[in-house]
Amino acid sequence: MLSEIKDLLVSRYGDRWLNSVNNQNGIAEDLSILEKDITRVSRKFGLAGRGMYIDADMEVVAHYEVLVPLSTLFDIDAVFYRWWGQRASENISYVQREIADDEVIYHFVTGTPTHGHSGRIILLGREVRRVIHKRWDRRLKRLDAESASSEGETTPINN
């Protein structure tokens, strides 16, 4: 779906709309946590920057460690959207979440009619890992319970 959204926006606004070097440097600056702001940002958003780069496809890739306690995937989303809404989201904004083994990746396209950006924000750290593993454990237990109950059932063929 993300590539379809990108294609739609590029067809609407032109080939140069998405990911020019100047545009990507601008959003990278918006997503940066400056040394003087580390304490304020970590308290306000519960995040610490863990690196950022522009990849071979000219997409911004930003890593943040989540510092605040989390219980659910919705808590992780809340941390992301609070950061995203105040720091990077523009008039046009599309986000697609991906849950990886130890991190949550938010692929994004954002911009205005004059310019666009794409990339991904990766939330990681102990709190994120704990929520993901807890989620997987619940799913595995549910699958085990379902398979145990289906093994115990008899069908008319067995009778």
C-alpha cells in the first residue's frame, strides 16, 4: 500500500516531488534531537535518538529508543504519534506500521503539494522489545490452546 500511495502522490505532484536531497535534509533536521534538547525531548516524548541516515533510496531512516514504560502496542503507537505529530507530519501524511522481532517500524510519506518526504522511523529498546515479546507469547499460548482443544475433539468418522 505504501508504494501505491507514493506512486499516487508522485503522479499528482510530479517526479521531483518525493525525496529530493534538500527535502530529505530538511526532514532529517526536523527528526533530529539536538544535544541541547536531549533532556527536554526524553522527558516530553520518552525518546532518545539512536542514529539517523539517508539510505540508498534517498529515504530518511531514524532510530529512537523508547524510555518510558509501555504495556501495549497502543502505548508504542501513542509515543510515535505524539512525536510524529509535533516534529515531522505535514499536510499530507501516510503511516504504515510494521512489527518486527524487537522493534516497531513506522514507514511514512509526508509533505505538502510542493515537496514530499518518505522513510521510516524505528522505535526500539527494552520497553518495545518487552511489549512485542509479550504479544507473541499471548499469541503462541492461544495457538497451543486451540491445537490442544482440536486434538481432543472427535469427529463422526472416529466414532
